[in-house]
Amino acid sequence: MDNKFLTFIKPYLSLIDNGHFYRKPFSWLYSILAILNLILPLFVLYIAIDNDIFSGQKFPPDIIIWFLLVWIIITFASWVSFQLWWDRKSKVNDTSVEGDKFVATAVFSHLIQTTGEWLGTWICIVGFGTALLTTIILGDEGSYLSSEVGLDFLETSRLGIVLMPIYGFLIIVATKFLAEQFKALTSIANNTCKKITNNNNPSF
């Protein structure tokens, strides 16, 4: 039936069926997350200034030096994270091809993998660096500082020097494994659908 009134949503349905409906928004999401990672160091610096961390009367010099070094580590981790999300925003468009029936699962598994890569990398860099600097410069004062400036996630211990890289690695591996399971199931399902379609429409 070629009635325009009944078929005008065909382009929209085609967008859903071919996977662009899922891949494009996720690509935009990755871009937003990349930009947020660039903004994060500025947000951390704002919180620290708002809590008068650079006031010589409230905090001693060793704490100010510690914070500046940690902030440099956070800035570096944010730059790495920006590059990670920015790189993956183009690769999410390759998670499925024309004719695939299972496209949303492939996109979601890519999000799981990328989130794990980002979180694991962040914990490795910031967690390890913060633990090391806290142990060397502050010692037990680290807990006091983190609560005073409102950045509780910076609180750490000597054990964190060893544990943070391990945690980061395990997060990357675990999310990669989970994403691969989704990808494998999606690939099997798509190949099965294509074989059934080819068998039902043999070419002579």
C-alpha cells in the first residue's frame, strides 16, 4: 500500500531497523562523557578553592603541595579518559552492520566494555597516584584532608598503592569478559538469522 498517510513513518522505522537509531545516540553520549572528563579537573579545583584549601591559615604547606600533585594526576587521568571516550565514539558505529537484527545488544555491550576501560584506567592512575602521594607526603593526615575539602574519594591508605592497580585491572578484565559474552551471543544470533534468510531466499 503506497498511501503516504499510512507509510510516512517508514524512514523512522528504517532508522530503527538498520541500527542507526541506537548507534548515533551512543556516539553522542560518548562525546559528552569525553567532554565531562575534561571538565572534571576544573570541578575538583573549584571544590578545593571553595573549601579554602589554598588558605595558609587553614591548611599547612604540605597539604597544599599534596593537593596540587594529586590534582595534576587527576588532570592527566582526565586527559587519558577524554581520549578513550573520544576514540570509542567512532568505534561504537562499527558494532553492527546493515542487515544485522540484533543491534541494541551490540551497542550496549560496547558501552559496558568502554565504561570498564575508563573506570579501570581511572582507578589505576588516580587511585595508585593518590595512595602513593598520601603515604609519602601526608601519612595519616590524608583522611583529615579528604573530609575537610569534601573529596572523600581521595582518602586512601598504604594498602591502596598495591590494591588500586589490581582493582583497575580486574575491572577492565571483568567488563571486557562480560562485553565479549554479549558480543558472542549477538554474533551467533545475527549469523543464524542471515543463514535462515539466505536459505529461504536461495539465489539461482
